[in-house]
Amino acid sequence: MIFLFLILPFGIVSGFVSVAMAYLLAHVGMSIDRIAELVALSIVPHTWKFLWAPVADTTLNRKSWYIIGAVITAVGIFTIGVLPIGKDSFPVFSVIILLSNFAVTFLAMSVESLMAYNTPQSEKGRSSGWFQAGNLGGVGLGGGLGLWMAQVQPFHWLPGSVLGILCILCSLALFFVREPEAVFHESGFLTNIMGTLKDLWDVLKSKSGYLALLLCFLPVGTGAASGLWSAVAGDWHASAETVELVTGILSGLASAAGSILGGFICDRMDRKIAYSLFGLIMALCAVAMAALPRSETVFIIFTLLYAFITGLSYAGFSAFVLEAIGHGAAATKYNLYAALSNMPIAYMTVVDGWGHTKWGDTGMLLTEAAAAVIALVFFFSVYFLVNRRRDQITGTA
């Protein structure tokens, strides 16, 4: 459960952008595709963070990097919160959101490394569940609490201040987790980097490693539509109060519950298969939502169901990645996979926004579902081909 609290700031900054800011920007007249670009921009540092992950593996220690990341993230959230919301805010918000999300990558790297070293193989799923419960619950906290405070109190700087303080307080959980022994700190910096890259290559060339890598890059279980719920809520005639409650706190709770259940399931079956199954269920959820009448009740039920399935998927992702990477340069290895997994989230957010602009809410949902189904067919074709080839080699030997 410690990992739930440690990763909360990572989710808080994401929720503040994708829920609170997205709703407020839509309210002042910014277009849906423009908001989608802003949400996608917040994901960009997470698609490239593996490039600087070796710095976290080879310098300082995990807890020091966590504190540095938490402080900078808190300052970024505060800065975003004090700026006025308007249609002309896009350039300024773009820069601050980009920098804040760069800082929070170091916080996440620290937590991922601590989790890799402090979790036995048989409990990777359970730890992943708590980890993603904190991540997704933080999104609900940052989005729901941020939007609620922005609407009910007169001080526009208060939401960013409160959420920033929460990020700092999460550092207290470090007292309850063991700092692992440094692996790549004894030699020179360049030597440490080369050792880190070799460790990464050893994982990538393994069967489990490259199948996990492929699965990360595919648009399966992305949960991309959740970044646009508050912006498209009007299509379902949802009130501001409903959007605030459902896409904020309730979605956070639903996704956290899904994460915990997903982690439990992943410890009891093949973790890559479990993740694929969760992705298929998410696609079916999108199709069902597209087929039903547009009403506030449908919006409530299906956004919460979608959030629950997103929790399942995110726990499945962390479980199969932790299984693949082992120890060593844990931050570098985890973040290569995480970076690739964020690429489909980023491009599917843009694709969803484009689909909505082109064909409305039905087009947005069906486009996301179709992408997931096509990706799953491709993955399982590769999966069974690889297993068949392995069996043939084993039989020949």
C-alpha cells in the first residue's frame, strides 16, 4: 500500500490537467481538438523519459530523486493553478505543463525502482495494483478536487496550492520503504551508463522482454478517452456537477478499485494475456457506450465503468513490465516500457479528439475500439508465432 501514496503526485498533476483544466478551458470556449493537444502534450515527457532514466539509476539514490521530483512537481502545479484560464492561455500552459511533467518523471522513476527491488516475483501483480491505484486515484484527486475547489471558492490560487502541498506530504511514505543497494554507482558516469544500457539490452532480447515491448507500443487499454470526458460531457447532457463528481473523485475510486482487482488477477494468470483481456473489455465498453442513447445516466455509468477497466489495464501493464525487467537498472528498464506505453495514450488522445471533431462522440468511441481490436489481433498473431517457433526449436533439440 506504500506505493499507492508514493505515486499519488504523478496522478495528481495528470488529473489537474486532463480533468480540471480541460473542463475549465472548454467552459471558456477552447475547441475540443485544442484541449486534446494540451492533454497530449502533458504526456510527451512520459514518452521520452527513458532517455534520462539512466541518470536516476546512476546518480544520487531513489529517495533523493523522489524528493527532488516531488518539490519541482509541487511548484509546477502551483504555477499552473495561479495562472488565469482563458482561450489565449494555450502557449503559456503548454510550457508549464511540459516542464511539470518532466519533473514528475523523476519521482515516478524512484517509485518504480523501489517497487522493483522491494517486491517478490509472486507479488508483482499485487504491488502493481496498489501502485496504479495511487496513480489513477491521484488523477481523480487532482482532477476532482482541483475542479471542485476552482468552482466553490473565490481564490483561484488555492487549488494549485492545496494539490502542491499534497504532493510534498506524500514524501513521508519514504520512511516506510527500504532504499535498495546502488548497482551502477561505483564506476565513472560513462561506465555506469554503459552498464545500464547492457542491462536494458539483456531484457529486451529475451522473449518476455520483446513481447512486453511490443504490447506497450500498441493502442490497447490506453484509457485515452478519459482525458476528454470532461470536454465532451455536453454530448451526454451531463451537468457541471456531474462532470466534477464522476470524472474526478468517483472515477479515481473506480480506477483504483480496478487496479487492485487487476493486480490480484495478474498474479493468477499470464500477465500479458491478462493485460490483453483488459484491453478487449475496454474496447467493448466503448462500443456499448457509443450504441446507447445520449443521457446523463449513460455518461455516469460508462465513464465509471471505463475508469474501472482503465484500472485493470494499468495494473496489468505494471505487472507484466515488472515481471520482465527484474532488478538492475530498474528505472531505465521500466521507463523504456512506460515511455512506449505512453505513446499510444498520447496519439490515441489526439485521434479521439480528431474522431470527435470529424464524426462526433460515436466516432470518437468507435475509433478507439477499432484501434484496440486491430492491435490485439496483431499482438496475438506475433505471440502465437513466437510460442510455436519456440516449441519447434525445443522439439528439435
